[in-house]
Amino acid sequence: MSSTHTPFPARIELTGEGLVLRDWTETDVPAMPDLFDHPDIAYWTPIVSPFDGTAAATRLERARQLRAEGATILLAITVDGQAPLGEVMLRRLPDGAEIGYAVGPAHRGQGLAVRAVRLMAGYAFEELGVEQVVLELEAENAASVAVATKAGFTLLDVPLIEGEEKGRPYVLQTWGLKRAS
């Protein structure tokens, strides 16, 4: 681990924007398939599909491993610290941090992603000291473009990111939000 990165705390709970972002726990595993086993999530995210109980247990273990490695945190999006409604991710980058998210289909249209992104961006600025956070998303993903815009991000003039995930080619735009001066 780079000496410029302090380890993530063993437990994280972020509150604000009417949300509580918290660590995933074993009690969340039964709820995770309802959140992540959906065609939209399978198409737009790298989350495994189909997403069943085994995939949920594997994701919980992976979240803990990523935290221990010090580069990435995955937190459950909740309104009260209880039932998970989605997930928000923060990954350290050499020049800032990247945020990603997925909201369960039954919980969309409540501004959860926008609020979770803003809350996580605040954490990156205040606790990690980064100057910029980014979202990497496909231009055709209208819902994610709307989240980026509503959360205050602007499209950056940087090269597109091309790749393939689950046998599908993708082209990602990079949207950025700078720390307020």
C-alpha cells in the first residue's frame, strides 16, 4: 500500500442527505439478490449476473477484502441504517477517487444514487483529502448521466475508456467533481 494512503477504518458509517451509508453485514446477504439480480444492473455494472445468495455471500467477502487492501470501500445505501436499498463504492485513484453505485429496482426514483454519491464525495474530500472525484459511465446510461448532473459533476475532457465486461464492449465517459475551494 502506498505510504500516502491511510487505511480505511475497520467500520464506516456516513450519515447525511437523509441517508446512512454503512458496511455490508451477513444479515444483508438475503436482501442482496433483490437489489442486484436485475437486467439493468447486469447490463450497466460489473456486478455478477445472475446474482443469487452465493453471489451475495461472495460480494460481502469481496467488500471486506477490498477494504482490507485499502483501495476500495463498498457501503450499503440505507435511509435509516437498516434495510439496504443499494450500494455505493469508493475507489482510490492515483489522482483522486472514483465513485460507483447501484440502486435496487424497487428503490429507484427517490434520489438515492444522487444523495449517496454526494455523501461519498464529501467523505473523499474531507477524510481522504482528494481534490477530485470521478464517475465513469456510459453516455447511453441516461439514468447515470442524470445522477452525475444532479450531483454536480461535469463531463471531463479526457480520453474515453474502452473495454469489455461480460462479453459486451463499453465506452465510458469520465465525469468529475472538484473539491470546493
